[in-house]
Amino acid sequence: MDEHAQILGELVKSVQILEECKEFALLVPEVRVNIVYALSNAESTGDVAGIDGRITVVNGYPKAAGLPKFGASDHMARAILEIRKYRPEIRAGINFKYDERLKKIIVEYARLKNLSVGGIDRSKEPEKERLSLIKSMPWKIRYLKEVYGFIPDIFYETAGWGKEPLFVVVSAEPIKAASISVEIAREYARTLLNL
Amino acid sequence: MDEHAQILGELVKSVQILEECKEFALLVPEVRVNIVYALSNAESTGDVAGIDGRITVVNGYPKAAGLPKFGASDHMARAILEIRKYRPEIRAGINFKYDERLKKIIVEYARLKNLSVGGIDRSKEPEKERLSLIKSMPWKIRYLKEVYGFIPDIFYETAGWGKEPLFVVVSAEPIKAASISVEIAREYARTLLNL
Amino acid sequence: MDEHAQILGELVKSVQILEECKEFALLVPEVRVNIVYALSNAESTGDVAGIDGRITVVNGYPKAAGLPKFGASDHMARAILEIRKYRPEIRAGINFKYDERLKKIIVEYARLKNLSVGGIDRSKEPEKERLSLIKSMPWKIRYLKEVYGFIPDIFYETAGWGKEPLFVVVSAEPIKAASISVEIAREYARTLLNL
Amino acid sequence: MDEHAQILGELVKSVQILEECKEFALLVPEVRVNIVYALSNAESTGDVAGIDGRITVVNGYPKAAGLPKFGASDHMARAILEIRKYRPEIRAGINFKYDERLKKIIVEYARLKNLSVGGIDRSKEPEKERLSLIKSMPWKIRYLKEVYGFIPDIFYETAGWGKEPLFVVVSAEPIKAASISVEIAREYARTLLNL
């Protein structure tokens, strides 16, 4: 069996889960969403597949701009590569928007589902790391390890200079990450309706 | 490993081969192109994946309208299911336009590549089969078997009543079918340039 | 004001009407749908705008494959150019699938809305016209004129050799044609549900 | 004539200019690109059309995720509404990425083309404005007015807390803004090749 095809196919299934969930459109941030899946022996971003053009919102629904492709993600791919140094079973991840209301929902959701949650305070990031595309990601993941003792299943990054605050969900495979994301999105939509 | 994901992923790779070949736009027929891939134990069209919305031409390039999806094809899926009764190793197929010039190119191409070619003369189709969505496909494939003694790797259907003439390429997996199609498309483009 | 932009913009609005109507997916034929709009002094297909890649079905909804573009349609553009010889006020048209049940619904719909309906019997088409891409359209439109005395607002073509049967709606501008089409699609969906 | 259609159509033409320019993919920022066009009497973001889902990069080319639509933009729409208080002739704008190399190219380009250039130093933004979605834009445009005495044709915002640095080009209509952007993109690509 071809692991590359397997990975692209799991991403297709994950995109279908996201595209069918109208509420997930509420979680699409300015930088849009990507969902990634790494080869079991991934070493570089070329070994990680993501959605070409990311996932945006069209006609009110989440919509993948292109097909899954190896090398299509930079930021999320580097996050997964870095996380795997501490949790080698993690091969997939997805990002979505961060806000205070969502944080409350996710903390409660994670408690019910027995998932770990953490946050990166980017105001603590030293300037040397902050200004470097290469060094920033290792700092962030190390920060999680140091603060929590492990890399949480769900974590957020607060806003940084030039950086939108974001949530990230990581998992062994992308359908899990997509399913968690749409459950959170539906809960978020319910909360907004009840305001 | 998940065979469904494997199949969706191989179709993603096949679409990438087709989308990168501008010349393949010349082969897109009125009914558009689909490329399908069946589960190894496929019994119904729901067990065959195809491209949701088919492959059309946008900005001069072939473009998949949607993602690969099980049940997304009817015509090509039924063709593969029927062909598998005679050639069980066949699990993938693609259709594209038919014309006389293309037929000449394909006959020559198939000779060089050691592929078999055949044609279905739809004027021979009995009315009972012709008027039935269900019976027409078995008749067509049986026709090939009877005329050629086997199901050819590449075959065309001449125009029928309400039916555009089309070529079909079948193979064990879709990357092969896509690769054959883009080679034919490039040869067709060269021929058109030399007219 | 720029008439080209006006036309592209009216087509955008028409596509939005079609894409929001899930029932219209039921009317998408094998050859897909195009909707076209001609410059007021259109003389060739380059003076008629249509949807690049046509309108297909993705995730169960009608979906334009590309943007409106001048020269993007051949068949529907030639139909409108030919119709304008008899009804110069007609500048827009859309095609969709034909079947017997739909024909009944449309005849009734047209009666209520005071629209004219007609049909082209392609079995009457002389071989000389049938085999010619250029001569077939003039014959079809002349046929309507001769049989009905005018070009109907809605007409169908029965199946021909290599030709899918289709309905065509024509109008002065495309929003009208799109609106008629979605009304018919909703009625058709109701009928299918009641079977 | 319908001004809404006119605006949607001009945006279609602008998207075609951007999509045909492969080099423009180099200017697509994390937050993606939007191009907007306001009604002549626009008062709210619903009176400004933008690209639904923004413009992203697929297969290496810029690609509009959806069709032009009124209300599809928030950030760029509010920028144009605010700028019109000082320069009422401005009705269109586009954003793209900012970096130091691009800034040099744009300053030189603007000099040759007799366009004005300016920049917003977001580190000067008072906290009250910075934390408010509503107040930040008026502050930014007022800043330009105060520093330059007018609103420049091209301006950048440096990175802010949670905000990616960006360039914005404004003009009376969007084809001008799109054309300027692709000229800059081609110059930027040439510079990268010569490094």
C-alpha cells in the first residue's frame, strides 16, 4: 500500500467532515484553516500533506480551495514536525480561530472528552525567536512542554506581533482532529445563539 | 490500512496528473470527464469513487469541480462494475472525447504501448437495451467481449441516440489510466498544431 | 458604463440564484448547465458571456466551475445568436435536462406564467444539418419558427445522434432565465417527492 | 443600468487579471487577498462587494475561492469606507503581503508611476483603538492623513499585535488596483530571481 495515497485520502475524508459542517465556518480565522497529515517518518514539510490554498468560507460553508497535496502547508506542517519530537504518535493537526468565548467552550469540551488543553503566551517569546521564522516554532512547542510537562491535544497561541491568535488540535490522524473541530464548532454556534 | 482512503488518495494523485496537463483540456467532452476507482470487492456504484462534479475546463486547464467521493459517478462506475465480470483486475477507468483524428492517434499509441483497442458500434444496440439505463451497459461490455474476445484496455463508443461518442481507458489503478490519457492528449495537441 | 462588466455582473447574480437552489441540482444534465448573456450588438460567440467550465453539482449543490467570461460558451452562445435573428430582444439563455415528467411540469408552469413552450424534434433534422456543427443550430431555430410561428420562451430538443435531450429557457436578461429555472426545479422536486 | 451588476462585473474582470498572473501568487499573504469595490454612495460594508472566500493560491496560481458578492469583505470594505471620507473618489482597494524587499520595489514603482506611498506605524496605535475592531480603522486612516496630509494611493501597515503587516492599493475602480498589483508582483518576481 502507498502511504502517500493513504494520507491524501484521509485528508479528503477530513475535508468532507469539515465542509459538511456549516458551523465550522464560524471558526475560520483570517489566515484560514489548514489540516495536515504527516508521513510516519516525516522529516521535512515536504513529507506533510495539507490543503492546497487552505480551507476558506464560500457561500457560508467551509470550502477547501484545492486538493490535498504534500508540501502545501508550511506553518501547520512545521508545528507537527516539532510536536513529534515530544509526542511521536502525533501526525495530524488543524488550526482555527481563537477568542475568549471559544476558549471557555474548549476547556469544558476537553474536560468532558478527557483531552488535554494548553496555551502559549506569545508575550513571553524572546525577541530572537520571535523574529525568526525557523526558531519561533521550536520555542512555542518547547514552551508547552515546559509549562505543561507534555504537548496538549488542544492548544492556543495568543496574538503575537503580526500573528493572529489561533487554536490548534493535534491527533494521530486527521479525521479525529476534524471531528473534534466540528464538535467544538457546533457547541460554539449554540453558545452564540443563546447570547 | 483503510482501502477507502487509499482509493480517494490515488484519485487525488490522478487528478493532479490531469490538472497539470493543459493539453488534456482538448479531450474534455460535452459530458465532462470522470475518473473512477473501485473497491477491490466493489458490487455497486456506491463502492466506486469518482470526482464529485466531474472534471471540467477552467481558465484553459482541466479542473476537478469537487473532491473524490464514493458514489460520485454513475456511468463510469457501472462500466467498471460490468467490465470486472470479464476482467476482474480492472478497477479504474476514465472517459474522454471521441473523434476520428483522436481514434487514429490512439490506435497508433496503443500499438506502440502494447495496449488493446476496441470500439462499440452503438447503431448495433437493440432498442430494448438502448432505452434502458440498466441494460445498456451490460450490452456494451458484452458486445466488446463478443467482437474482440476480451475487453480492450481502451475502447470507444460511437454516438448513440442522445449519447455523445466517448473513449474509455481502463486499468488496474487510476494513475495508469490518467497517465495514458495525458500522453494521448499531448500527442493529439501535437497533431492539431501540425495541421 | 461598461456593457461588458454589466453582463459579467448580471451573470454573477444569476449564478448566485442557481447555486442557492439545491433543487436545481436535479436539473443538471450530463453536459452540465451553461447560462449566457450577449452584448446588445453581439455578432459572434466572443460577444456572448457564459460560465467558464459550466455549472456542475458539487456536494449536492449547483456550483459554477469558474467565473463568467466572454467566449466561454459555444452551444448556448450560438443558440442565442441564432434566436436573435427572429427575436432581437432575446439576449440570455440557460439549458437544463429534459425528461417526460419535467416536460409536463414545464407545460403547466408556462401556462400559468403566460410563457410560450415548444419543442424541436431532432429526428426531423436532415442529415446535412445534423452532421454539421455550423448548420445544425440554424436548422433548429428555423424549425421552431416554422412549427410555432415564433421562437418560444422555453423549448426542448429531443435526443439526437450523439446529443442529449435538453430544455432551453431564453429571456431578455439572465436573472429572468435563472429565476424561471429555479421555480421549475422546485416544482420538479415537489413532484418527485410525491411519487 | 444596474450599479450592483456593474460592480460585480468589474470585480470579475479584476479577478481575471490577478488569476492570470502567476507572479501575484508571491504576494498572497497569510490572511489571503481581497479586492473590493464600493457603490458610489456606499455607507456600510453591505454596500461594498468583495470576493467570497478571498483570493488564495491553488496549483501555484492566484485563485478566487468564490464569486464577487456584496458584503463579502469586512476589513478591506471598512478601509475603503473610511478612506472615502478624505478621498471620495476612491471606491476600490486590494491588499497583499508586506516585506522590506517589496517596500523598496513599491517605493520605486510608485515614483515612476507618479503614485503616492505611505505607511502606518502600528506601534503608534493607542491601546484604546488597537483593542477595538471599530476604532482601529478610523485611527489608521486618520494617521495617514495626519502624517502625509492625504491618503496615499499605496500604503502599508506594519505588523500589529495579532495583525500581519500588509500593503493596500486604493483606486477609483478595481481594474486599476489589480493592474498595479500585478505590475508590482512581476517586478518582485524579477528581483527574487536576481538575488
